[in-house]
Amino acid sequence: MPLTGSYSWFETINHIVVEVPLKAASRKKVDVFTAPLILKISYPPFLVDINLYAEIDEEKSKAVLEDGTLKVKLAKETPCLWGQIYFDGSKEEIILRRHQSFEKRKENVQRHVKKVAEMKVEEERMTFRKHMALEEKERQRIDNIKEAEKKRAEEEMHQAFSLLQSHCANRDMANEKIHGIPSVGFANLAPQENKEDGDNTQEFVVLNKSPIYAENDLMPPRKAIQSTFRHTPRLFKTPSRESTVKQEQEFIIKNRNSLRKNVLLNTGGRDIGDVDPIWLIKKGDEFLGRRDFSSAINAYSEAFEADDTMVKALGNRASCYLHLREAKSCINDCVEVLKHETLSKEQFASKEEEESFKKKILISLGIAYCLNGEHESALQQFKKALQFDSDKYFVKQCIDYTDNLMKAFKLKAQGDYHFAESEVEKAKECYTEALAVDPTFVQSKINRAACHLAMEKTGLCIEDCNAVLDFLSCEQNRKTLHHDNVHADGASIMASLLFPEPRTRRTWIATMLCRRAAAKKFLQDSSGALKDLLDAERIIRRSDVIDKHILATDIAMLKEELCIA
């Protein structure tokens, strides 16, 4: 049930002004309703409902919000001093007056809607008339242009015929003087009627033919020329553009096997670089050393296509997929390698090299399973790799890291369940235990910040947000260690490879900025909250899960509160 709000008022002969302090209520939730004898102001959880002493003119009344106070200026229907704002009467009289007031307001609204509709129709008619007038004006202009062009063409045609006639007359006179042959001009063109089959058409015949005139006057026919235009052959049907070159190259690399029979890619002149798997593997190693993983994958794929016993190519391609965080492709390649029970002895110089390769495949497979969220399968692969690890140190670190990761995920799942059940304190304890197991488990710290915010522990919330933002923004955490650095720390390699991808990292950073902004807003730090929201708006993309419209609304509210344009 709403609480009765407080207000003050004063009047003039023509107006009565009601001032209501909003008590930090949101502007979006303020609602003002007027009727000829009623004034209602709602600003949850408060409500001001006044049965006015006399009638007001709704159309001339207005409401203004200034410095946290709502000022409603009501225009009196009859100019006079009321002396009081509230109508004193019996309950039945008040109910009757309110009912009549509502009915009158309903009639006013209907009349206003009808008036607006009529104005809209009239406006559309005026627009249509103006449009028709413009079209008529444009049509008249085009007709005038056509008429002028027609007159000019007729005049040019008459001038051309006059010049031609005078030219022919002069030339015929000259021929007659030189050769004594009668002239053939316009005068010697006589109409002859064709009377066959009742045809009334006329044909013009030359009365006196001049062989000299025919030879000199007719131009020889033009020679036929055929031109052929050839364009550069192209795999894609779309026009070539610089902006799409990279996407097209990636498409060709990824679909090389399917496009192998394409005429534009198979020219028939293949050199040793296209058929020698050893050379292709070395080329792939060069690309891998330069961290050009897509080109390396293409080279290793060509090598394995040329010789399907080259398991080294599959193993190295699995490492490339792992660096690109394509877990499923990495798992498929590693499983395919392990299916070969007896590896080709020619590919390894010694048994130690062969065991080192198997250990690398098993470790890559375990990390790929971790990326895919299959931690138990990852542990099984790491335990298999123990038999090929001489000092047991590297693989043991991977096992310990995976074991801690499983415990942390289990505690996080329990915390998520308690948070969904509104058991915020228990959820916070689970997230804290997960961080005790793995301090770098950033998902638990993100959710613990939400718990602190829900418990109104804004200082701890900001502290967790700062820690997460520092961790995600740290350049060292983004580095992926080289795949051949077997002396590196196993836990460090797994942490770097399991570090969130750019899209996930961007979403987490934006979430932490919004969460920290909410905590700062709770501490009355509106400028700091606005800065965090603007940073979040700048980094998110259209494909991210964060609603950009809600974020823009919050920014607009803070700007309005801080009086920033």
C-alpha cells in the first residue's frame, strides 16, 4: 500500500501551484495525473491524491521538476481565489465529484484524440496537394524542355536539308560543265506509283543516272573488327576487393581439401613444394616459429595429404589448433595420431625422440580436453604421459593444476546454485573457497563481486572488481608460451593456454566495469560510476551478451544527474 506523500501549495487568481519534494525518488517513476477536479502524483512508495476545491483547465496546466522538487502549476477554470485546495464534503459527494471528473476527462481525451486525427488527415491532404502541385510544375517544366528540343531539332533538320540541297545543286552544275552529263539531284527524283495488287505506295526513282556521281558519292563499307576482353580468373564470383582478401585467403586455407579439384587452384604445374611432405613439414615449422598458425596448419595438412603416415604433421597441426584454442580440432588430430600403434621409425632419430613426441601429443590432448571443459578426460591423458616423462616434474604440474581446476569448478558450481537460491552468504563462501584452491580462477572472483554488491559491501565489491580488471588487462597473462619450450613450468603453460579468449575477456571486463559502477553509485560517486560505464560502452561489441541499450540508459541518467550534456 502506498504511503501518503507531503506537499505544499499556494495560489494566485489564475493559478494554483503544488510543490512536492520527491525524496530522492527516480524521475522515471514519477507520474502526474490530472482531471478537472483531481490531482494525483505518484512517486513510489509515496502517493499524493487531492480532491480539488474547484475545476482546473488541464490543457493550460503543466509540471516542472527542479532541484528534486516537482512543481505542478494548475490553471483555474474560473479566475478567483479558492482559499483552500482540498474539497470538504461527505464521502458520497466526493465519490460523485470524482466520477464526474473522470467522465469529463474521458470526454476531453476523446475530443483531443479526434482533433489530433482530424489535424493529421488535414495535414496529409495539404501534403498531398503540395506534392501534386510540385509534380504538375515538374511535368510542365519537362514538357517545355521537350517542346524546345523539338523546335531546335526541326530547325537543325531544315538547315541540314537546305545545305545538302545547295551542295548537291552546286556539284551537279560542276559535273554538267565538265562532262556534259545531266545532273542527278533532288529535281531528278520523281515519284512513281506502284499499282500492282492495288498497292498505292510510291517509290522514288532516279530519272538520269550518273555513273560518275555513283562512284564518287558512295562510301566503301566498314571492315568488321572483333575485340576480345579477358579478365583474370577468380575463384569467388564476387568482385575482388582489398577488404575481403584476408577472409578469402582464410576460406581457401580452411577448405583446401575440398577445393583441390578446382581448376583455378590446380594448374597442373606442381613443384616439389606441393608434393614433398618433408619439405612441407619444414615449411610448416617455419610458419609455426613465426606464429603464423593458419599458414602452418595449411602446410601440415598438405604434408599429411601427400603422405598419410606422416604423424609428425598431424602432431604439429594439433599444436597449432591448440594455440588457436580450437579444442575439437586439436582433440581429433591427437586421437588420430594415437591410433597409429606403431609409428614410422624413419620419422624419429631415436626412441627418446619418439617418446618425447608421444608425451607432447598426450599433453596437448589433455590441455585440449581442459579447454573443452572435460577435466576428467584431461587427467587421464596426463597420467598416460607420466610414463614418457623422465623427471615427472612437468606432467605432474599439469596434473596438479587440472586437479585444482576441477575442485575450483566444483566449488563455483555450488556457489552458483546458492546464489540462484538467494543464499548470497553461502555463495560467497563457496567462491572464496574456490579462490583459495586456485587464486587465478577469475570466474569465482567475478561472481564473488556480485555477492558483495548484493550484500551492499561495496568496498569489497570494488576491491574484487579491481583485482579482476588488473588480472584480465595484464599483458603477461595474455602471452602463450612457445609450444617447444618443454623446460617451461607446466602450470604456467596451462594457465596461459586456458586464459580466456578475447571475446570472453572483453565481456568479463565490461561486466566488471558495470558492477564497479553500481558500487560507486551506491557510494554516491556518480562521476566515477559514469566513467566506468563509458569505458564499458566503448569496449563492448554488437555480438556481446551485454545489453547496450540498458547501458546507454544508465549513462544518460548519470549524465542528467551530473548535468552533463
